[in-house]
Amino acid sequence: MHQPAHPDVRLPGLAVSRLGERDLPALAELCAECSAFFEMVAGDCDPRREAEDILASLPPERTSREKHLFGFWRGTELVGAMDLGESYPGLHAWYVALFLLAPAIRQRGVGASLWAATESWIRMRGGTGVGLIVQRDNPRGRGFWETRGFTVTGETVQHVGDRVNQVWSMSRALVP
């Protein structure tokens, strides 16, 4: 069975591609637009550093082959990014490390459509479940994921630099 290289996004004027080093300036610009998220998580936002970290980060004991970093583009403008870990924390499990959308396109159904396409793509690749964390300071983020069928499976802490954040662990089983 053919497995496409990226989710099949069907939104007018929106294209998807894998992100790499060549996209660092566009990713840094998106991070600047989403600075409130990085300030909530880390206490500050250096857009270039955040973009470099997104490009380089890997789940523990995983390789770059298990990292899927997608960019969502309107023309030449990067308006969203999603960082996924395959087979993390276990075989057939996936992890959403990051899902950023430019503030200008939020609350318009774009995120829901992008996630639906991504979830279908994960299923095609044999994924049976997806996990993620949401900052306790981000109840709208939790609501977004709950609307997509995710449930809170626990509460834990996330260490980012000197900060300790309270987070919800969330997951969803994927039915083939």
C-alpha cells in the first residue's frame, strides 16, 4: 500500500511540506507570531532558538527517521507546523510534540482540518494511538484536543529550563 510522505491537506490555498534547515527563517517567523505559547512554556521567546530546537529535537532514544515535522503554507508564508514522533513511546504509538498555528488562522476550522488529515495519515502508517501534553495554563488547547476525541490520562510536570510546568497528558486510540 502506498504511504504518502505527508498528510493530504485539502484546504483551499494551503499546502503541506516537510520542514528542514532551509525553512529555518520561516519557522522562526512563525515562532515569533506564536511567542505567547513559548513564553507560557519557557518564560521567554527567542524565535530563532525555538525554531532551531524544533528542527533538532527528537523523542528520547529515537532517530530522525521517526521524526515527522510538517509545515503548512499559504503561498510563501508558513502558517502552521506540526512535529510528530513515530513509534513513541512504543510501537504503533505516535506523539504530537508540537502543533503551532499562526494566530491569524486560529478559530476558523483550519486546525481541525489539519489534524483530521494528519490523523488519517498516521492511521495509514499503522498508528494505533496518539499522545500529547497540554499546558494547564492552556485550557483552550485542551478543549481543542478533547473535541478531537482525546482524553486526559493524567497530570504531570514538564521541565523547560528553570521552569516547571503543570501539564495534562492526553491520548486517543485510533481505530483502523
